[in-house]
Amino acid sequence: MRVIFLGPPGAGKGTQARMLAVGWGIPHIATGDMLREAVANETKLGLEAKVYMDRGDLVLDEVVIGVVAERLEQPDARKGFLLDGFPRTPAQAEALESLLKDRGLELDRVIFFQVSPEELVRRLSGRRVCKRCASNFHVLSAPPRVDRVCDRCGGELYQREDDREATVRERLEIYAKRTSPLLDYYRNRGLLQPVTGEGAPEAVASGIRKAVGGNG
């Protein structure tokens, strides 16, 4: 099974990917994790990526695509994979398609998480992060036992600048504009399957399973 999860920040892609990948017996491959792993392993492309990451810049497409290619060559990805957050542009999508074609493979499905803007704002603006261990909490859905104190290490919880409501709304607008061509790319290939990202996690997971197993 070869699946891509697409969706705006806060849509729940990572949560669902971690849960479903285990059941499907395939690796959950997230762009950020993949880049950090390549850097930690000091691969050639990982070292190239590190230069951009250390500067806080976006890693160039060709470097990201190279790191993806390296990751998909690993034994655990031979029987399938779940890509989370990649590709992000039609150019990256074309590169992935070419990469898979060279190996005689193709994608099975591209799942797009649909969540209302107001729900995304609620999810993201309510997030709190521990300054010490980086654990995540949510003021409504997953609050700490003690206000502004991390349950795990006792560190101080804070709201990241990019989780403030005005910034969240701006991020979502930018995402929608940038992602529209990518959604069209996969829609035109008959691979795109929208699913709701709202509701109980198991209900969302059930919708994803049906979408992956379906024909539309």
C-alpha cells in the first residue's frame, strides 16, 4: 500500500498516520522526521538539508526529493509507505511519480483531510508546548493537570507565535492557495479522495480505511 496524507495544519494527519500505519504494517514517513533522520545519519543529502535547516530556510525541492528517495529505498518501505506532508507542490508530486515509476510502482490513494477553518483555528490556537521537553497539550481537548505546567516534566507550557489566532488564519490562507494546484494534480489522476478530519479519531480512521479501499 502506497498512500499520501494531505491536509492543512491541524487537520490531524500525523495522529491518523501514526495509528493507521501500524495497522497496515507500513512505515509512517513524515517530511520533518525524514529530514531529521537524514541529518542524524549524516547522509550526503542530510548534510545538504542541514545547511538550510540551520539557517531556518526551506529545504530545496531537489534535496527533499533526494531524501525521500533515500528513505523509500530502506527495507521497511519496500512493501508500502504512508507519506505525511509530502509532496507539497506539483513539482514534488511529479518527482515522486517519476521516482516510483522507475521502480515499477504507483500510488494507491491520496487522502485529503477536510476540516472547517474554524475547527482548525480552534485546534491550533489552543495548542500549548512545553519549553523543556516539547510535549504538546491542548487547552480544551488535552489540557495539562495543572494550568501551564507540563504533566511529563514540570516545564512551563507556552503558546507558539505561529499558533496565535491571527497567525493561524494567515497560515491557513497561504496553505489553501499553495495547495490548490497540488490537489488538482492528484484529482486529475483519479487518486484524490477527500475525507472528513472532524469527529472522533476512530470515526475519522474508519473513513480513511474506506477511502483507501474504495474506488472513488
